[in-house]
Amino acid sequence: MKILSGSKQWITAVVLLMSTFLLCGISQALDRSELVSIIKTIPPNGPFWKYGTLEMRRRAKKAGMPAVVFAHWSHRARYTCRVCHEELGFSMRAGDTGISRSQYVAGKYCGACHDGVTAFTVQEGVVRHCDKCHMKDTKELQKQFEEFAGDLPFATFGNGIDWSEAIKNGSIRPQNALTSEKSIVQLPEKLKLPMKLGTAAPRSDVTFSHEEHFFELDCSACHPDIFNIKKKGTKAFTMENNIYGNYCGVCHMRVAFPMNDCKRCHSQMTGNSSPK
Ligand code: HEC
Ligand code: HEC
Ligand code: HEC
Ligand code: HEC
Ligand code: HEC
Ligand code: HEC
């Protein structure tokens, strides 16, 4: 929730805007200038490289080491979410995994890949790579981002990258499992059709596609912790709760394209949702 601190003002603005929607019906034309002024103030509008980039400092600081900087953008281009959040057991709540040096040196968490074969090693040795993770500053990482993002399809928010499109057009090919033994379950036939959401009254025009998410995520990423598995079973499924980082906002305020990008979920919304 740290990204949301000190942001009561825009929450109020968004809630006001939504009340307008409720009165007019969602598919009616938006007051464009009003919408643009509101979404410009929504917090995830930081520099593109910073979206989904986490600073891990609690333990490092105690040990007198610089904070560790973990960039989702570089890692998700190589691996799907399920590799880290299912197979390797990283939590989707910042700080929640509680990674210690003894764990990753033994090959858990970051150490599963940073072993000197797949990626630079976490081990002590003649060549030490400590400062590649325990960064004194992020200049190098920012430079790396510019090069990385250059050729990828553009989106207005988040990382400034349309990740779905990048996968579809083959510009990135994230690996789906670290170990080849891991079998990937099939998406049941009846979940292939996009489903209409609508727990909040009146209903919005949002549909949810299991198929679009299945490429990156297993069922357990969402059920039962984030969403009730019963259709329309999710309680208090409002935009406000989403913006506070619940439900869709668990991912769509932190790593996947943020809630600012109205049209990607509300496909029938009219008006220009992109501030130019
Ligand atoms: C290479 C590993 C890796 C991959 C791939 C990965 N993550 Fe993460 N993710 C992490 C780590 C590490 C954390 C921080 C965990 C901690 O602090 O305990 C994290 C944290 C998160 C958080 C919480 C962030 C916050 O600010 O609170 C979300 C949400 C998340 N990941 C979603 C995703 C999604 C969605 C994908 C796929 C698009 C993904 N992750 C891919 C390793 C990964
Ligand atoms: C699933 C495999 C995997 C996991 C897990 C993983 N990494 Fe990486 N990481 C890589 C690969 C591959 C590279 C790029 C190769 C290289 O630079 O040697 C990389 C590169 C990096 C870089 C260089 C800058 C960048 O972002 O490209 C940093 C910093 C980094 N990882 C930090 C971490 C931290 C911190 C963790 C644990 C919280 C972690 N990684 C977990 C595979 C992984
Ligand atoms: C692949 C990334 C990576 C590399 C390389 C790395 N570390 Fe870490 N280190 C981490 C992460 C992640 C944490 C946990 C950060 C936190 O939560 O504060 C950590 C924490 C630590 C801590 C505190 C851990 C504890 O258990 O209390 C020490 C000490 C440490 N690292 C030393 C080193 C040294 C020395 C090196 C080089 C030989 C090194 N690290 C290389 C990722 C890395
Ligand atoms: C990641 C997907 C996503 C994005 C992006 C998104 N919404 Fe929503 N929105 C939802 C969901 C889910 C609901 C609730 C669905 C339901 O129960 O009908 C919703 C509901 C709403 C409602 C109905 C009232 C309510 O609170 O339930 C309004 C109005 C609304 N959104 C406006 C917006 C605006 C304005 C933006 C851009 C700033 C936006 N949405 C971006 C997913 C999204
Ligand atoms: C990215 C999040 C996400 C993932 C991953 C996910 N689901 Fe869902 N699922 C949802 C949402 C959102 C709903 C609608 C909840 C509501 O309406 O309250 C839903 C609803 C369902 C329903 C009810 C559908 C109906 O028509 O009655 C079933 C069954 C279901 N999911 C099964 C699965 C299975 C099996 C998987 C893995 C193959 C899976 N889900 C993966 C988010 C997800
Ligand atoms: C567990 C994480 C997670 C949750 C929860 C989640 N999503 Fe997503 N979603 C993703 C990722 C990752 C992508 C790939 C695109 C990206 O990262 O920007 C994605 C893609 C999408 C896309 C495709 C966009 C496009 O242009 O192709 C839509 C639409 C979408 N999500 C809507 C929703 C809605 C609505 C909800 C809530 C009902 C939701 N998502 C919940 C992770 C999540």
C-alpha cells in the first residue's frame, strides 16, 4: 500500500467521478478533461523504469548493506509470473517472503537462478557480484531500462510497455517453468470464454478473461485468496477497492498495467483515457 500513501485527494476525485458514472451509466461519454485531470494524479504515474521495481531494505540495512533493487520488468521478460510466484514461492506482497542470505545462498528464492550459471552468482568468491543486487544507486539499471524498452510496444501507463502485445508479437518469450518436470495444467474448456463481471450494482462493462491471464498465472495466484471461485461471488467488488490495491488491483496497481488505463478493462468506455 505504500504507493498509495498521501493520496486521499485523488481517491476522492476518482470516487466523485465514479458517482457521476453511476448516475449517467458507464457507456456514456466521459467528460474528457475531467478524466484526464484525474488520472494524471493517480500515483503509478512515476518514471517507467520504476513501476514494479522494488527496494528490499529491511534485512540488508540491518547488516549494513545497500538496499537490494529488484526489477520486475527485466525478470518478467524472461520468466512468467508463475515461475517466481508459484514455483519459487515468492509472495505477491512486498516484504512478505522474508528472504535471508542463508536461504538464497542455499539456492532458494533469488539463489535458484543467481547461481553463476543462469545468472550472476550470490556466492562469495574471487569475483563478487554483491553490488549488482545491493545497489548504491540505480543509474546503471535506468540505462539498462532505456535500452530494454526501446523496441517494445508502447503503452501509456505503468512501464510504458504493452506487455500483452510484447508476448503476442514475440518480442519477449518468457519461460514458463524453471525445471522441465513442472507440468502445466490445462485451462478448462468452459473457462476459455471471457466472463462478464458484475458484483457491484449497477454493473460495469468489465469482462474478465481467464485465457488472457492463464499464460502468466496459475489458478492459485487468484483463487481463493483474491477472488471467490464462484461467479459473482466476490464481495464489495468496486473500483475504489481495486484502486486501493485489492482484487484486480493486487496486480494492476503494482506490476501489470495500472488502473489508470481505463479502456483496457472498460472496453466500451468512450472518450480518450490517455493524457497526452
Ligand atoms: C524473477 C522472479 C519474479 C517474476 C518473474 C515475477 N515476480 Fe512478482 N515479485 C517477485 C519478488 C522477489 C517480489 C517481492 C517479494 C517480497 O518482497 O517478499 C515480487 C512481488 C510482487 C508483487 C507485490 C509488489 C508490491 O509492490 O507490493 C506483485 C503484485 C507481483 N510480484 C506480481 C507479479 C506479476 C503479475 C508477475 C508476472 C507478470 C510477476 N510478479 C513476476 C519476483 C518475481
Ligand atoms: C527465475 C530466475 C531468477 C530469479 C528467481 C531471480 N533472478 Fe535476477 N536475473 C535473472 C537473470 C537470468 C538475469 C540476467 C542475467 C544476468 O545478468 O546474469 C537477472 C538479472 C538480475 C539483475 C541485474 C539487473 C536486471 O534487473 O536485469 C538484478 C539486480 C537481479 N537479477 C536481482 C535479483 C533479485 C534481488 C532476485 C531475488 C529477489 C532475483 N534477481 C531473482 C534471473 C532470476
Ligand atoms: C541476486 C541478488 C543478490 C546478490 C548477488 C547478493 N545479495 Fe545479499 N541479499 C539479497 C536479497 C534479496 C536480500 C534481502 C534484502 C532485504 O530484505 O533487506 C539480501 C540480504 C543480504 C544480507 C542481509 C541478510 C540477512 O539474512 O539478514 C546480507 C548480509 C547480504 N545480503 C550480503 C551479501 C553479500 C556479501 C553478497 C555478495 C557476496 C550478496 N549479498 C549478494 C540479494 C542479493
Ligand atoms: C484492471 C481493470 C480495470 C481498469 C484498468 C479500470 N477498471 Fe473500472 N472497474 C473494474 C472492475 C473489475 C469493476 C467492478 C466490476 C463489476 O463488479 O461490475 C470496475 C468498476 C468501475 C465502475 C463502476 C462503479 C464501481 O465502483 O464499481 C466505474 C465507474 C469504473 N470502474 C471506472 C473506471 C475508470 C474511470 C477507470 C480509469 C481511471 C477504470 N475504471 C479502470 C476494472 C477496471
Ligand atoms: C488473474 C486472476 C485469476 C486466475 C489466474 C484464475 N481466475 Fe478464476 N476467476 C477470476 C475472477 C476475477 C473470477 C470472477 C469472480 C467473481 O465473479 O466474483 C473467476 C471465476 C472463476 C470461476 C467461476 C466461473 C463461472 O462461470 O462460474 C471458476 C470455476 C474459476 N474462476 C476457475 C479457475 C481455474 C480452474 C483457474 C486456473 C486454470 C482460474 N480460475 C484462474 C480470476 C482468476
Ligand atoms: C495475479 C495478478 C493479476 C490479477 C489479480 C489480475 N490480472 Fe489482469 N493481467 C495480469 C497480467 C500480468 C497481465 C498481462 C499484461 C500486463 O502485465 O500489463 C494481465 C492482463 C490483463 C488484461 C489484458 C490487457 C490487454 O491489453 O491485452 C486485462 C483486460 C486484464 N488483465 C483485466 C483484469 C481484470 C478485470 C482483473 C480483475 C477481475 C484482473 N485483470 C486481475 C495480472 C493480473
